[in-house]
Amino acid sequence: MWLPHWPITRLSRSVSASPDRPLVTVETVRGVRHLVVVGMHGEAQGLSPGQTLTAARAVCPALVPVDADPVADEAALAKLATWCERYTPMAAPDPPDGLWLDITGCSAVFAREAELAHDLAIRLERNAVPCRLAIAGTSGAAWALAHAGKDRIILASGEERTALADLPVTCLRIDAGTVTGLRRLGLRTVRDLLRIPRAQITARFGALPVLRLDQALGAIEEAIDWPRPPIEWHERLAFVEPIGTPEDLRLALARLAERLYRCLAEQDKGGQRFVARFFRVDDVVPRIAVSTALPVRDPAYLHKLLCEKLDTVDPGFGIEVMGLEAETVTPLHAPQTRLADIAALDASDRLAGVVDTLANRLGADRVSRVTPYASHVPERAVRRVPPLPVKQPSWVGDPAAPRPIRLLRRPEEIEVIAPVPDDPPIRFRWRGVSHRVRAAAGPERIAAEWWRGKRSGKRPETDLIRDYYRVEDSDGARFWIFRTGLHAEDRMPRWYLHGLFG
Amino acid sequence: MRPPFYIAERPADESAAFPGDGDFLRSGRLSRPKALPAHLAALLRGPAKPAGASLPFDDPRVDGCLGGGLPLGQLHEIGAAGLDAETAALPTGFIAALLARIAPARPVFWIAPVSDLHPPGLLSYGFDPNRLLLVRPPKDVETLAAMEVALREGVAAAVVGEVGQFDRTTSRRLQLACLRHGSTGFVLRRWPHGHKAADREASVAITRWHLTPMPSVKDGKEPGLPRWHVALTHARGGRPGEWIMEASDDATHPLRVVAALADHAPEPQRFRLAG
């Protein structure tokens, strides 16, 4: 799809212009302001790109110059590509002024490809976006036809050679220098180019013209940089009238979930991440995403998860099209159950249900399990892992080295009175409250893992040693405190409180 | 004040939950008026719960107050005073000791906005950290909502939530979710550092506990087994009591009663003892 004068189209939506006051974009090259893009009205008045602004003013004094902003153009193009996702999940911007839409298999929804093209053209036209569409078996041929052929052409695959023969070489997406060179040799159309031995073109102009030619004719595959990875599992529902009530949306979601389920079940697959998109009548596309701990495809369950988040979707003036896709798809075999296992299976399903509900409501990183990790450093001895599936190494406790039940995320410094060199403290003060130590056990020496990370040069090595003590105060409260470093002549060791025992 | 038209009577279906002598129960329990329509009466009673599901402390001094043991499939509230109101270390140990014996094969949801629970510390109370499913909601409100979600599925052995503010309506919702689906709920009252523990209204939890640390019996210079002053301040269908408990390393009985401090036994029983 080619959008001629795209920057002008974009600007005319915000800047007022009329046929006798044409919009142009200008850029400054070496102190001279040149026209970059001239709109339809400007062309009618005799303006052309590349003119200096002064010359253009002489031709048409009423013109409205606006600084060219390629970044904004591209952003607007990307937005239009998102809007086009109502037709196909594969829509990519083709800067500076084109869009790729891969409608393979999508035309079934529109009965024919022509219907789709017609619908798209009408909608763009209504929004004052001039466009030229072409549908072809290869992206190169489509590009060529959109730029140089008739509007809304639909080319059956295999006919590229004849259709492209009469088009100028500019339609092959090659740079201006090469085009000038080819013209100088009298090669004006694609047919001329096809007549010449390929080796000679390559020798003179590099590999690009031949590559583009092959791509247009379908001899070589062309890769397009799609903004999103291709989605295999996608269901779409278009409405005759825009819908907006929560009941309607819920119903539509249920239908989509049911359809997606049929596709997934056919191939024994299940998804772990689902995204529902709501294409509104304006160009906003709200979306909701849900993730599950285990692959699922059960439509009722999926529907329930999606509906929980439905209140975040603002339907605005109405929703025209809804899409539901499964992003992470893994094999999911229908479980073979023995009668005896059914209860256990049901319990694990229900557990997965609770985990999913909580993870989708609060965020996936907020639901976890813990697993032991071989480290003596207490804050590293526990790892958080995804909540499911449940299969973990067992925990082994050392009765000689009990661990606190609460571990502060960061040890808090305490003021202590402690006999030197390595007795437990007699008193300490934590969070403004003084505690008299009644009983103490320790020390348990835990050294930092020297193989991890870089040590700052300033601190002495002894600071990496922690001597932990288990102390009980006069009330019976128990704390886990440690001293870093050893007593030296010039410096006092510091004491920290790291945890609490029950 | 007891309204005159209530008839002190115990619903028939609960008799199994409180075996043994229960004169005080009968007299202390309010029940529905006789003339209540059948469907309202059924609502009041709630769905039938598994009869007699309770976790005994294996000590008549405690079980007597609770009517046989800690009732399962109900909501319990556990709090502490002073330092432990903000660190929650004591109640955590107490709950871990209880959880160790509740349906040991099933998972336990631990829902807390502050993530300072140290799973290796639970091992010494006989609780396997592999059963833990940690949920970290942002605030109290989400904690209570998450508790309800977890309780409603009834798949977990127990659901523990650490909350500060806890109003009567929410507690009723949680208690209902416990009753309907059979999981046991524990609300661990915990206040952020610097906040004063303040209750505006009492919850409808079936039991309320209050813990205070006690100096342990020293083992030489080292601290001995942890000792707590455990106060059962409220027990629906039972009576309050106070004990000194010790967390023992015996896996089958992680809590041992050292001494009974107060047993708010009802009049008839005391009379019988005297006679």
C-alpha cells in the first residue's frame, strides 16, 4: 500500500490548508531551504520536490511551509500500521510512505481479496488519507504495482513477469543513482532490464537491481521486518455495528475463546499467554493480556481470565473489530486419567486456577514459590521460582545452625555494647528501642562469596566476614545479629541486625 | 445483652464438632429464634462443614477451651504485641507450627505485602517450605482480596494473610469463604513500622490469639527452646484461656504447653471441681 504525500496527509490533519494554500514540507540543506514533499494541491500549482523555497514562493506565494519531521512521519505510519491490524495481524510500516499488509488467508473473512482492498480504501478515503493499493503474490510486485501501476490492482501469482514488464525501473525499490545509471544506458522499463544478461547488471550496478528483480518475480523470498512476530493462533471477530456494552464484549470474548479453542484443540496445543485486542472506531486499540502458569485452551477458563480484566478496556465510541491471539503456544495433550487420579488432577487444576487469577490480578512476579539454593549467605540461600509446576529439591535444615523466620531485606545497623574481641553484645539498640541480651549463641561465621562480583578496594578483607549470633533479650524476643569485620586497633567492627526468630 | 426472644440452644449439626461435656457451650451460645423460616435458618447455619475437623493441641488444657482442638475450615486471627506487632516473628512461628500439621500434602498460600518471610526458618517448626506459595500484593486491601480468591477455591490446606487494618465485613467474607470451601484461614495482624496497632472493630474470626514472647529456659549460656505467652482471647463456642507454650522439636507436637495461666472455665465446671 502506497500513501502518496504521506507527510502532507499527516500535517493536513492538524494544519489548515486549502487548494490555493498548499502545504509543503521543507528542510534546510547548507543554508538553503528546499521543498521535500509537495501535496496534491501543490503539484497542481506547479510546485515540485527539490525546489528551493524562494523559487517555490515565486510560483505560488500562498504556500504554507512546514519543517519536515521524518520521525513524526514514521511514528504516524506505525500507528496506521497498528490500525491496519484489523485486517491482518501482519501489518508493518514501510517508511517513508508505505505499508505492508500480509493478507494471506485473511481474505476468507472478506469473501474476496477485492472486498478487503475496497473496505480498506474506502475507510482511508473517508479519513482523507489518499492511498494506492495493490495485491500481489510477492511483496516486490505489490510495491511496484502500488507505485506505478493502476490503483487497486489484484495480481494472481505467476503473472508478475507480464504485469511488471511495462513498468519503469523506479518501481523496483532501487536508489536514485542506480536509476539514473540505468536510464543513461537506455534501460527504462523492467522489460529492458530482463533482456540484459544478469551478470552485466551486477558487474555495473551491484547486486541490488537483480535482487529486487528476483524478489518482485518471486524467484527469491523477501523478508519483511514485521513489528510483531507472526501469530499463528489468531481469531478475529468483526461487528456490523460497533459494540460497547460490557455484556456484548463479554459475549464476543466468549465466542473468540471458543473459536481459538477449536483451533488449538485440533493440534493438541495450549497457550500460556493470550492477548485480546479491541479495535475502536477511533484509532485507539486497547488490549488486555493474560498469562497462565500452565498451558491451557479451555474456553470457559480463558473467558473467565479475560473478563476479569475487561473493566480496564474503555470502549470509547464503540468497538468494530476484536481479535484474540495465543502468543506462547506449547503442546498440550489431553490428559489420560485413571479414575483414581481424577481427584488429584482436579486439585492441581484448581490450584493453577488460583495462581493464574492472582498472577493476572497482581502481576506475574508477585506469585512465586521458593526453592533452596546452595549458598551459605543467608539472603542468597532462597530462590524465587515460578509457582508451577510443582517439582522441587527438598529443603534440608541444619539443626546446629538455625535460621530466622523473618529475614530483613537489608541488614539494619545497630548500636551495641559488646566485649572485645568476639563476644556477643550485652546490650543493643534497634529501631530506637534498647534490648538487654539475656542469652546468646554463636558465633557462626559466614564469609562473603569472594568469587562473586567485584569487591570495592577500600574495605578491608575482614569486612567480608560476618559473625552471626543468636541472641535473646530480657523479654524473650530473639534476634539474629552479626558483626562485620574483626577488632583492629584503628577501627571498630560494625554490628547489624539481620533477622528475627519466632 | 441477650435479647429475651432468643432461645439458648446449640444447632444439632455442630454437636459433633464439640464432643464431650458442653453445658457451658449450650448456655453460652445464642441461636436462631424458633419461628425463623426454614430457608433463613439454613442461611444462618451455612452449608454443612466436615464434621469434627479440628486440629488438637493434644493437651486437655487447650483443647478443652477450644472444644476439641483448633477448628479447621474456619478463620483464625493471630496477633502480637509490641515489637512483634511490626515484625510478626512470633505469630509466624506459631502459625508455622500449626500449619505443619494441617493437611501436610497440600499447599499453603502465604500472602503478605512485605517479603521478609525466610523459608529456611520455617523448617525448625516442622513446616516444609516446598508447600509455600508466596503472594506479594501491594497493600492490605489487595492482601484481603487475594486471601478470598485463594480461600474460595478450597484447594489449599491453609491461607495465611498478613494485614494491619481488618474490618468486620471483610472478616465475614473470609470466614464465609473458609466455611464454604474448607480451607483454613489465618489472618496475621501486622502493622508497618511506626504505626500503632489499632482496631476499630472486632473481626468475626472464630478464634483470636494474642502472643507475647517469654524468656526461655537457658541451655547453658545459649537461649533454649522458644517460649511464648499464648492468650486465646476469643473462641466462638469455646472459652478464652492463657498458657505458656514452648515450641518443641518433636515433629508430631510442635507446641507444648508448659503452664496454664488462666482458664476461663465456666461456673458449673468450677463448682464441680470444688465439690
